[in-house]
Amino acid sequence: MKDVAGLFGSMVFNDAVMHARLPKDVYKVLKKTISRGTHLELDVANVVASAMKEWATEKGATHFTHWFQPMTGVTAEKHDSFISPDGNGKIIMEFSGKELVRGEPDASSFPSGGLRATFEARGYTVWDATSYAFIKDGTLCIPTAFCSYSGEALDKKTPLLRSMEAIDKQAMRILKLFGNTTAKRVITTVGPEQEYFLIDKEMYLKRPDLVFTGRTLFGARPPKGQELEDHYFGSIKPRVSAFMKELDEELWKLGVYAKTKHNEVAPAQHELAPVFTTTNIATDHNQLTMELMKSIANKHGMACLLHEKPFAGVNGSGKHNNWSISTDTGLNLLEPGDTPYENAQFLLVLVAVIKAVDEYQDLLRVSAASAANDHRLGANEAPPAIISMFIGDELMEILEAIESGASYKGKKKLQMEVGVSVLPHFPKDTTDRNRTSPFAFTGNKFEFRMLGSAFSIAGPNIVLNTIVAEVLRQFADKLEKSKDFTKDLAELVKKTVADHKRIVFNGNNYSDEWVKEASNRGLSNLRTTVDALPAFISKKSIGLFTKHSVFTEGEIHSRYEILMEGYCKVLHIEALTMVDMVKGRIMPACIEYQNVLAKLLERKIACGLNIDMTLEKHLLTEISKLSACMLAKLTSLEDALNKSKDKHKDMLTLASFYRDSVFTAMSELRLIVDGLEMLVSKKHWPVPTYADMLFSVI
């Protein structure tokens, strides 16, 4: 039996390791740096680096790398060995504080959205001491931020850390108003649930669309999909179970709190859920989780698909971002609590989140926007593109009672006076879950369900932290001037509920009726990434992010350019892959099968007998018609790709063209090819089918 407790964190230079290996004075200074964000002097860094190197080499590491998260959405690393020449033809193993604290990768080849010219190559990685170093594949990985020579953030970690500072600053102001003198810091925590598909590796390699784009660009629906609902929570197949077991163990070694694993709704789909941790660390851990899923699946003869919609017609994959706010003393600000002041504090934080989500619903939609996620949102498997909140019936009744000044008619009759006993004992499961809601309160946290499975969770949490920080700032500015705190607090909560209750919807977000009602309420419905992204560079958004020093205006515009360009590039690669597959595989297969049918007809005619040829003639006619149509649709797609070269006036124009023209042509071509797949014999069809892939792991 595995010693899980001994295994957990065994490849992490964590607090216990630091405490054991560092001198007491150095350990205290480092802890102060981690908890308060103070500067780390070079002499202290040298001691830490030496201890880190000794620990890593004992664990078998030979190299170190600054592990960072550029705007590509995946992680990056440049490996350097610990060796240095000793002058006598031999080596010594060295690692300095300077190497620990700062690195210098080439910044010119990473997306910068115009912040940097190609020839401006210098960039820096800077140690993020709040996230522990770890060993992966014999390399000491040091989590770092990544910035340009002139200081602009070129990564996802830097603005995430800034947003965490912003909400910490504003939430601490609120706590002081409630007399909290023990908390020194407020942090946001996240537990990201990760969905994914596993298919046989041999079949994956026979699908160029999966290899190049992560999703199937063609594929007829299989006879059996998820209709019987027999895969969800079903018995885990042996190959998948072996994969999950190894994944758990490798994640535990790296200090990742992998907790829950199960089959998801679609065939071949699964989920892993961790225990929540600090947002910064959770982001690092989720990147590691996705990386390990792919590498470990490969070892087991499988391919892990993290695309949001790898198969049309069956559920896609999301990533549920379970977000909460806590103090360093362990107080969850989204826990209703039992005492009067905790109740009032909870209500204030709750309505702050409601106001933030309502006022910045477009930014939340931006944070979940991508070409891949456009296939999934609103498809009766994920929340729609309309942002709304679910808080449950009981909380809704309480807020309505506060707004009207009436007594709460629930479990107890309590006069709605904030600062007195506003809430009854509020159990975590006081209401049903609403899996159709994009942003649902689930007891002591909010579950943001719109994220795509391949996303870095940094972007959505940057937005969440910043918009809530802004509302808490507004609340603190008002209440700090109050002469009658209880009265003004009650009025603030009441007014906030009245002004922003439109964002709360506890019903079925999948229904057509909700789309109409949401429009009547004035909620935005940004259906596609191209619709959503301009909100990121609005005057309101720029004002928000710059006010809290999360982004500079230049960084905002650069990310907008990167996201728009990424959208266009994804569709361009998909379109080229379609063209290549049709010309190189599907057309030849159709011609070959038509030739087989034609020769069969010739032989039957040559026999001179009265032999029925209805089937052969029908198939040949249908395939011939669809093949001609396929050629026409292929030509339309190629024409659209050629026209895209003239649409570079600005990124919005180009992205709109890809959405309206290129993607439309792709969809029309797919419809024809999927029809041909149903007619051409399996022997001649050139790629594995949905039925082959979805049920390939047995």
C-alpha cells in the first residue's frame, strides 16, 4: 500500500523542507517575503539557492529552469544544468541566488501583442516565492513571473498576483470596519475541476485534425453516444483506472491536492477535481495537471484531449472555477456564519459579488472566450453566453426581504435589520445545485462554470479578483465615512440588492425563455469570442484595471491583440487542416469507393443477366452528388481563406471575417463530408470514426 502522506509533496521544496534545511534567520526572512511580499536580499537568496540545489540534487535533479506562463496559454521552460567548470577539467555543482531570483529568456518569440518589437528580445523571469519550487523530470522548476526589459507583464502570473494584492487591500478595509484586528491578509482560493477525454493513441495519430487542432473537424455521430447516461459516474475501465492512479501519484508528489476522479457524461470523458488552495498556487497546479494528463496518457497508450469540444454532438469539456475569499486566519468571507456581525459581513460581501458580476458581466464573458469554447457555451452541456448568478431560493428570499423591509418568512421570522440576527443558521446545502448557471453560489464559494477545459484559470481569476476589489473599494469608501455604521450598512445592502438583482436567476439557463427574459432584463448576450473581446478594451475596463494596477493600458491592448490574433490563427489552422484532409484523404477515398461501385455495375451488366442493380446505382449516384458538392464547398473555403489576406485592416475586422466567412464555409464543408462518411464503406473511409474513438479504450 502506498504511503500517500509520505508521497505527498515529496518533490516540492515546501515549507517543511525549508524549515528543515534553512538557517532559522534565513527561514524567517523568506517566510516574511512570502507572506508580505517584501524584497529578498541577495545574500539571503544565495543561502536559499544553495539549500534548494542540495535538496534537488539529492532527489536526482541535474538541471534547473524558471517555469513561467507566457500568453500562449501553456507553460514555458529553459533548462540549465547545475554544472560549472572547476578549472581542472572537472565540474562542480553550483546554483546562485542570482540564478534563483532572476532569469533571462528570449522574449521576442513569445506573444506580446505589440508591446515588444521582434528585435527587442530581452525579457526577465522573476522568482515567485509564494509558489513552491518543485522537481519534474529531473529538473528543479522555479515558478516565476515573466516581464519585458521595460517592465511590461508578458505572462499570466504577474497580473494574477497584482489582482490578488488588489482584493487583499480592499477586503482588509472592509474587515477593519467590522472590527477584525486579527487578520493580516485576505486571499482568494480556487479549486478548479478539470474535464478531459481519453482515446486510444493509435486512433488519435490517424486523425490529423486531432493532432493539429485538438478537435475533430469531421465526424458523423455514432449510433450510441451519451443518450443512455450510462457513462456518468460509471465503473472506471482498467486502462483509465491505471492512468488515473499514476496521475494521482505524480500530482501528489508535486503537492497538488488531487481529490476526486470519475467518469463524466460523454463516453471517453472524465474529470479530476482538487481541493481548493490559494489562487496563485491553484493556477500553477492546474497547469501542471494538464501537462501531466497528456504525458501520462501517452505512457498508457492513450491520448488526452483537453479541447473544449473535441467531438461534435456529445458533451464538451469545461473547467469549473470554485472561487472564494478567506483571511489568513481561516475565516471564509463567503461563509454565512451564525453571529450577527458575521451575518452582516457575509451579506455585504455577497452583495459585493452580485454587484461586481452585474456591472462587469462582459469582462467575465471575455475571461471565458476562445474559438474552442464558442463550440461549447450554450450547447445544453455548459452555461450559455449570458452571464447570470444562482444563489438559491433561501438566500434570494432573504435578499428580497431586505430589499422590501419585510420579515423573512423562512425557517425563522426575523426582522431584516442588518447588524442584528439577519440570517438563520444557513447550512451549506440549503438549496439545490444549478448546473446550468454560469456563476453559482454553492454554500461558501462561487462556482464559475463557463471556463473551457484547456484554459489557464489565471484570466478568469484576474477578472474576478479585480471586479470584486473594485466594488469592495466603493463600499469601503462609503462606509469609512459613515457616522451610523449599522444604518448605512443596511441601506447599502438594500440599495445594492435593488440595483443589481437582475443578474440573479435561479431557473433553467438552457431554456429559450431565459434568453428572452435576460434580454428584457438588459443582460448582455455576447455569443462569440469576437462579440465579447472588444469589451476588454472599453474605457470602463481600462479604468478598472489601471485603477487597481492590475494591467497598464498598454498591457490591456496587447492582450486584446493576442486574443484576437489567437482566435484568427485557430480558425486558420483548422481551415487549412480541413483542406488538407479533404484533398489528401477524403476525396481519394470517395473516388476509390465510387470506382469499386462502378466496376461492380460493369460486371453485372457484362453478365447479361437480369440482375437488380438498384443499390449500387443509388449509392453511386448519392456519393457522386455529395462528392461534387464537397468540391464546391472546398472551393468556397479556399476562396474565403484567400480573401482573409485582404482583411488585415484591424484585428476585429479580420476576426469577424473568420467567424462569418471562414467558419461558415468550414461548417458547410463538414456537413457534406459527414454525409459521405455515412455512405462510404468503412473499409475505404480514411480516418477512425466517432464510434471507433469514443469506445476505443476498453
